[in-house]
Amino acid sequence: MSKSPQHSQALQVRHALWDLQKEVLNSLKAEFDQENGYQAAPTEWFQVLMTADRYTWLRELTTLMADIDIMTELEFITEQHLGTARSEIERMLIDLNSDDAFNKQFRELLMSGTALLPLHSQLRASLQNLPKSEMSKDQTLAERKNWHEEHRHQAKKRRN
């Protein structure tokens, strides 16, 4: 676990992101169940999420969640790590002016009257504790890859 003072800030954002992702999935499942006239079993819902074209946009959120998990497991979380996380989360989930597939779908879901708005506000508030960093999508993706390399290196050191 990280010994840096930034660790608690990273965990706060991670939990807010988890809560939002969980509600996104709950909202989509409720919509799916209503459209189909029955409540899908968890295994069926999982299969639909993995295979239906209409949910491919969620992969970007799932990947971000995995990367944030990796970042919070680093031995030492830096201001740069936090700035990258904030930049990427804001790009995907806060600044909803983009017309990319993820942003369009998320914006529609957010405005559909679901329980997402309070969780979205909670995530926005937790991001205020992180340093602001202006980065392009390519820059944040490169930094996220670096988190994985750092994590692999640290895991290898622990094994030896």
C-alpha cells in the first residue's frame, strides 16, 4: 500500500467512481429488464453486458476503473498520478461536451432521471481534492500505461 499522503485522496475518488459505476450498471439493467418484460438473472445480464453492441461504450469506464485500481495499489502515489486520474475522469465523466461514443451514452444516461446525479456530484466533489492537470487523451492513456508498468515492477520486486 502507498505511504504517500495522496493515497487517501486516491481512495476517496476510487470509491466515488465505484459507486457511480455500480449505479450506471444498475440503471442499465433496470432499463434492460423493462424493455424485455422480465428481470434478467445475473448470469444473463453479465452475458448481455459482455456481448451486446449497445453496451460496448462501457468498456472505456471499466478500463478506467481497472487503471484507477492499479494506481491506488502503487507503493507511492504522486501528484502526477492524481493529476492524470483527475484529467481522465473529468474528460470522461465530468466534461460532457464531447461527442465521442462514451460521452454521448453517459450523458444520455445521466440526464435520464436516474439516481446517477447525486453520485456524479459526489465524484465531482472528490475530484476537487486532486491536483488539476491539463492533459490530452493520448497523454493520459500513456500515463495510465505507466501505472501498469510501475505496478508490475513493484510486484516483481516484492516476489524477489
